[in-house]
Amino acid sequence: MHGRLHAVHRMKLGARQVRGPFGLDVEKMSPRGKIVAALMVLGLVALSGVFLALTPVWWIFTTYFWIAFPALGLLGSGIAGLREGGVGRVSEEIRERELLETLRDHGEVTPAGVAAETSLTVAEADRRLRALAEGGHLEVKARGGGIFYALWEAEGRIAGVK
């Protein structure tokens, strides 16, 4: 079991390295975070453009001005996210996905274990795990004074599911 967990941990680290520059995953950023990041980049580009316009090498500005285009897209995405008001919906989907991935990867989990692996707090993880168990989606096991939650064991494994 330890080998499997180590392989899963390595896969997660590899996925983090692919996300983007500085480890940022733009899809998971809040709309306000997107706006702040875009305005910072655009502000720096504009400031350097002003300084370069005052020098005889103003043409250098054209070689890196391309960075403003993704920043403008990020700004538009952030503004659209604020207008939609979908901040809670997206973060709820992400949190639920994190919880389910942790359950799948570790087999049995405790609320504290889920909180250590995800962005959920212990109280929130406990509430969500209880709700899933009450709905019949999880198996509850008591062992050594602790409560463990696990996915139900399927009698015949479904193709493609671990």
C-alpha cells in the first residue's frame, strides 16, 4: 500500500509542475484574484513602456508587449466571473472534487486526513463526509476510537475505476 501512495504522491507533484508559471492554476483562481494579477502585469507593462518611450531604445518595448494580451484575457475572465457571481459554485465544485479524489487515492480517510490533503477545514470535511455517509455514498468504519470513511467496495470492479 505504501508503494501505491508514494506513486500517487509523485503523480500529484508532477501535475503541480505542469500548471503554469509560478505554480498558479488560473482556472482555480477567484475572479478577484484574476483581476489583481492581470492589473499587476498590465501596470508593470505600462510603466516600463512609459520609461522606454523616453529613451532612444523605445522599440524594445515591442519585444515584450505580447505579455499584455494574456493579462487582458485574464482581466476579462475575472470581470466576467464577478458579473456571473459564480465564485461559490466553482469553489464548491473544486472542493468536492478534492474530497472525492482524496477518498479514491487513500481508500479510507478521516476528516483530519482530508483537511491535510485538500483546501477544506476539518469541520467542513467532517460535515461533507457525514452528509455523503448519510446519503449512502460512503461506508463508515469505527476503529481504534476513530471514524473512517471509505468508498463502498464494488463486488465487480468497473472498468477504468481504481
